[in-house]
Amino acid sequence: MGRPTMGRSKSRSVVLRQQLTQHLDAAFNLAYWLVENKQDGEDLVQEAFMKALLYEESYQGGDLRAWILTIVRNCVYSHYHRREKSKLEDSYDESTSELTSPIPNPEHFVAMKFEWEHVQTVLLEIPLEYREALLLHEMEGYSYKEISEITGAPIGTVMSRLSRARSLLSQQLQSRKTDSGAKQ
């Protein structure tokens, strides 16, 4: 990001602020699901919006929602680097992964008849990078290309992360279903 400018146009700031507020829900959803905590999510969204306004000159047009979500994402990663470096470590073992396994779609999860709380719990267990790709694609509706632009990862990496996230989510949900069936 560039340096903050003191002589920015007041009318541009007002317009940008109004436009940014339209994306507040999307920004909070992303922050909340990445940090797993409502208060931290709210704080990070506030930090992101302050940075967006402070560095508004770096916005050169285009998809404002993607721009603010990129800032939110960067704030989240800074948060993790400052406080919890260990959470960023990827515990995923590629040698045991089956990338060719069928990828469940949203209807599949509904058919499994799990309550939303179970999905939320399992979603929070997925490594951050995979959860991020899944949230941006499934909940925010971004394409692979848009996710690539937001995260700075190549499209192939985005596709791989999304595939792995779906696979891990499916495995965890299936495991919980088996466990709950055994307990009954």
C-alpha cells in the first residue's frame, strides 16, 4: 500500500466510505470465519476499514468488494503472525490425501442432514488456508480467479485448496456422522 495522503478529496472519501459499508457483512463473515472469534473478527474488520480509508489512494477502481476483502484477509494474516504463528502451520498430510475423491456439493451436505452447528464446528477445524478458499468460493461466491487475486495465490493453488477443503470437510462430517451413529 502507498503512503497515506493528507490532501485527499473529501467527497471521494465520503463516497468510498458509503460504498465500503455495502460490503461490511461480507468483510465480517470472512474475518469471523478465519479467526473463529466474533470480537476479533469485528476488530479486524474495523482495522481493515480504517486502512482502506487511510490508503484509499491505492484503490484504482475495479471490484471494491474484492479490494476490501483483500485488506481484511491481510489483517487476519497479520493477526495470526502477531499472535498465533502455530495456527498457520499446515497439518495436512499430502501423502494421505486423495485428490481424486468425489467432491461433495452443497446438496450433498444437506442430504447428510447435519445441523448447521456441526458444519460450523467442522469448518473451524479445517486449516486456515483451505477454510479461506472454501469461504470465499462457497459463501461469498467468488470465482477461482477472484480468489487468486484476493489471496495472491496462483489459480491452481486456489483450486487445490478448495478441493482439499471440501475433502476435509466431507471426511470430518462423515466421521462425526459415524461417531454419532455408534453412540446411539
